[in-house]
Amino acid sequence: MLLTVLQLALLLHSGLTAMVLQPRDQTSRPGSKVTFECSMSDGNSMSGYTMFWYRQDRPGAPLQYLLNEFDNTAGRLDSSIEPSKNVFSLHISELQLEDSSTYYCAAKHSAAPGAETRTDNRQVERRQEGAGLISFYTEMCDTGAEAYFGKGTKLTVLEKDHEVTEPTVTVFRPSRKECSDEGDGVKKKTLVCVASGFYPDHVSVSWHVDGKSVSSGVATDSTALREDKTYRISSRLRVLAKDWFTPEKDFTCNVTFFNGTAYSSHIASDLRNESLILSGEQTEMNREGYLKKAQAVKLYYGIFIVKSSFYGAGVALLLWKLKGSAGKQN
């Protein structure tokens, strides 16, 4: 009994390091068949897990259970598992636009209490009108065992008369009037990066300062905005005002786009130049710096006058004493 408990504990402990791996993006045409694959990280075998597929139609929406490795074919959905290759696949045939979603592969340790199997799931099948996917809603006897999810594969079923289009990326410099602080008195500036005119919406945005990736001060739209047949997305980077006005600093926006077969990078840098350095905004910063320096000079000059006065008084006192001493000797 003790040995069994120890073995289970070891299995659960090893499961804590499990990672479910799957591609990030995929596109296809209506009517075709698509296959999603996921695998386990090194040192973890699918033979010790129960594998699942879910979908999520938009960020923040609830996950929809699709099937697990024990389920039979469900309408246009089918799954296959190859334990020797450590690969679990989901197949969707006769693709429709409504199939565009993010598909998540998940794994739960088979030795853990609550691991889903065909015997402890109650599945309710609902068939919508038309040829849509069959949705399964699963009530699971969950006892707290963890499930490990991949990062998801985003599928876009390409619309008719929509061509794959690369994004145009532009970085807008901060407003001249902006110099707000976060309550700590530190002045900051906001750079805005806009990627527009792309299709489909398979993009990610990152910022680099002097060639190094940064995440602090970055805020990116959670989803791209649809504009007719294309999309646009924006991202903002807040930096110290003094860094923005340092000509040597380089701020770069990098937009990565998936065109269906490969990823491409589209880079745009800030548009600072001599006209910016000579602009009214920079002049205002220079004026502020000049006033601070002028105040410092006044302070130093005042201290110098006071020190000089004390020095002069000391010299006068010394001369007076020397003169008095000479008079007594005479």
C-alpha cells in the first residue's frame, strides 16, 4: 500500500513538469481538411496521460470541450494518437468559416484521481441545425487533479475573395503635450505602434529598446480590429521622458505575421531626428534644464559669496590682531 502511494506521488510530481507542445498558427481554405498535432515535452510520455482537445472562439470566452482520446468520431471531428511518436492529433474535415478558433490540447495524468476516461464522463451530444460541428458538454468528476494545456493553435479558415496580406507597421512618436507621471513625479512618454492592412489576424507585437526586448510599460490590444477586409492592431510603450530625449536610444516595434506557411517580421523604429531635437518640445525640455542649471548656479554663487565674506572677515581680523601686536612691541 505504501509503495503504491509512493509511486502515485512520484507520478504526480513528474507530471508537474509536463508541457503540452503545439504549433501556434494554422490557416486553411473552406472545404478542406485540417489536422492539429500536439506532443509532450521531453521525459513525458502520453501513455501516462489522458489527452483532450478544446476550442476557444475568442479571448475570455469559455473553453468548449471537443473530445478525448477515447471518444469515437464526432461528426466532422476525429482524433488519433500515436504513443510511440508521442503525438495526439485532431482532424476536422470539410472546413467551414465557423471552424475558425483557437484549439487547445490538454493532458491529465492517468494515475491522478479525476483523470477523465470514458467511464467517468457523462457526455451530452447536441447537434445544431446545419452541418456545424457537434458540441460536447462534459460533466467531469473532478477531484482537483491538474490538467496541462498547450498554448493553443489558432486556426483561420480563409474567407472567399480575401487575399493574405502582410501588415504595414508605423511607430508614432509621443504627443508634445504629454509629460504625465504615475504619481511618483517621474515624467514619461508614450510611443504608439500601429500595424494595419493585414489578413488574416495572425500577428504578435513586441517592443525593443536598444535591441533588447522589453515588457515593462507595454500594453497591446488583446485582439486585432476588423476593418473591411483587413485588420489593424496597436501597441503602446511608455518610457521615461529623459530616455525619449536621448538621441542614442533606439525604440523599435516588431510585428510578427503568419502568412499561412511561414512567419515574417515587420520592424518600424521611432522617427526621431534633428527636427525633433530642435522642436518646441525639446526646447521646452532644454528650457526646463536651463532653469534648473541656472538655479544651481545661483545657489553655488550664493555659497561662494558667503564663504568669501567669512574668508574676508577672517583675514581682516588677523590683520587687526597683527597690527595690535606690532603697536605693543613699539
